[in-house]
Amino acid sequence: MRRSFRFWIFDFGFVPGPYGWAMHLNQCLHYENGRNGAAIIRRYLYFSLGVAILAAVWLGPLPQLARQAFFAHMLMHMGVVAVAAPLLALAIAGGRFDLARRAPRLFAPIQASVVELVVVWAWHSPGLHHAARHDTAMLILEQGTFFIAGVFVWLSAFGGDFLSRGSRSAAGILALLLTAMHMTLLGALLALSPRPLYAHMEGYSELTAIDDQHLGGAIMLLIGGLSYLVGGLWLTGRLLHDPLLTPPERA
């Protein structure tokens, strides 16, 4: 019997139930002693919002709709990498589960950005895109790699040991701006192309195939480009205004 995307993600246990999320969140947020209440609340908020976005993307109508509508695929993609991933990265950055602290060389911001570039462009090649639209296993693989690559980039930029946070923030700025550029480039290619780039696209409802593609490209331009640009600007502000992250001037 053919299983739905929702079955594999939720019913089969790939996404833990509410109790599992609560226990994981408790461990994430209360590991470090002495953390002030405002920081704990922010982490709860970031984590809860990130999980809520993933639930809306993966357990709602979008996976089924994405089989016919390109714009639905793009809403899933942007929801995962440009909305949920940064929220979850902010929730765990600097904490027990911050892998950038444990493996700082692996979680180098620039190389993380290059990895995401390869992942995103590969899944938007005609062959892989077609497979992910018509095969549940490929859709799960696509969404899983989007999620991993997205968290990889954002955690590489936001996380890491505090003593190296200044240099990591500077590299993170470049990585997020590079990601914003390639997202913008792909979005523009999809939004401005005079013909459909995917032969399997037939349009959706009253949208023709080219209109559907243009709408998907516009979604990537708006959500993807803006999210990474805002992330880079936020890191810039933190680097400039936090005296602990700014190298002291030499006498």
C-alpha cells in the first residue's frame, strides 16, 4: 500500500510527538546553568515557532498540492530553509546541542553555504525535481536534505563557542549574503524565464505552467532572498554593537 508523505513524517515517527518535542526542548534550554529567564523564553519561542512551521509545511496540504503546483513546492522549500531552519538554529545556538561548538571546522559558514547551494540547485534540476514531485520517498529525501542544509548554514552562522563568535559572525555574514545571492539568482531564473523549465509542469487550477513557475520564483525571491539578507544584517549589527565581539583597538 502506498504511504503518504504525512505517514512517513508523522505517523511512522520521523517527527516526534508532543511529549518527545517537550523533553527535547527541556534538555536544550536548561542545560546551561545561570542562563537568564529572558534567554530561556526566547529559546522556547524560537524552538516552538520552528517546530510549528515544520508541522504546517510537512503535515498540512502542501505535500499533496506540490505534486501539481510548483508554487506549493516552493512554499515548502522556503518554509523549511528560510523560516523554520533559522528559528531552530537560534533556539539551539550556544547550547548543549550546538554542533558548531563541538565541530567548529566542520560547521564553517562559507563551506556550509556552498553545501546548501549545491543541494538547492541539484534538487531544482529537472530530473530530481520531477522525481520529488511524483515519488513520496524522493519527496522525503528532498525535504530532509533541504532541512539539514538549511540548519547547517544557519547554525554555522549563529552558533559556535563564544570566544570565536566574532570571527564566526563575520564569516556568517558572508555565508548568508552568498546564500541570499544564489537564492535570488535561482528565483529570478524561475520568475523571469519566458518558458517553463520543467516539462512535467502542467499548471494548477487557472494558472498556466509558466504562471505557476513565475509565482514559485517570486516566492523564492521574496522569502528566500529576504530571510538570508535579514540574517546577514542581523549578524552585522551584532558584530558592530557588541563590544565583546569586537576586537580591541591596539594602542
